[in-house]
Amino acid sequence: MTKAAQYLGVTNHVVRRLIKDKVLPARQVVPGAPYQIKRSDLTSEQTKAALGRKGSPCRTSDQNQLQMFSNT
């Protein structure tokens, strides 16, 4: 998992999330063992698309959002 994270330029947490969300195929020989991830799965379009969405805001416009602090 650490090598996969380094290869993708993300954290282990992101790799775990991709695995949990079934975006990144991975398998464990036995429960608790390290995940085995194919390099080809790291470069798949599905993985690239998921990483492209990482950090994107949920909202595209904040025009209806109330300000927390006044401008005065």
C-alpha cells in the first residue's frame, strides 16, 4: 500500500479509500495481510478519474452561502 501511495503521489489513507470504494482492485491473501495491488490497476482510467476528483469541492458556487464574518 505504501508503494502504491508513493507511485500515485497520495497518502495511504487515499489508497485505502480507493480500495474500500472498489475503485482500486486489491486483494489480501489472508485478512490483515498487506494488500496486493497490480501496477496496471494503479494506472487504470478508473483510478485516474477518482484521483482527478480528489480535493474537488462538492459545491461549485457559494452565492447562496451565508458569510461567517461580516466584511465591516
